[in-house]
Amino acid sequence: MLLHSLPIPQRPWNSIAMDFVGLFPEQGKHNYLWVMLCHMTSLVHLVPVTTTIQALQLAWLFVKEIVCLHHQQINKNVPEYDRFPQSL
């Protein structure tokens, strides 16, 4: 099996990595960090979350934290893009 390099992204935030870091002592309601990294720019977003967060809540956080902040840079050829709220 040959290993292949990832393709070079043409635009920021078209290729990202995500991971969770924690368990941290609880601060307010949060005890985990959701880390999102843009492969092109190496820009990182750290979003405090809880261990009990559900997928739908993560999706809305992604829209709020990434799409709303970087919507000019995200590939708008994605059919679902027009359904994302432009402001939250």
C-alpha cells in the first residue's frame, strides 16, 4: 500500500483537521476543547465544549465559529452552503 500526500488546498478552510483535547477541570460548563485547523493557513480555532455535546450542537458551533467567520473563503460550490445562516 502506497501512501499519498494530501492534495494542496486551493482556498483556506477547504481542507481542515479536527480533534478534541481534554478532559480539563471544568471552567463554567466547559471541560473539553474542540480544535479545528486549516491545512492551508495553519490557522487554529479552539472552541470550548463539554464531553456531553451532541453532533447537531457541534454542527451549529462549526457554522458559528468557522462558516460565519470565514464564509468568503469557504468553497461556495457546496450545494448546502446556501442553507447555512449568514449570521447567528
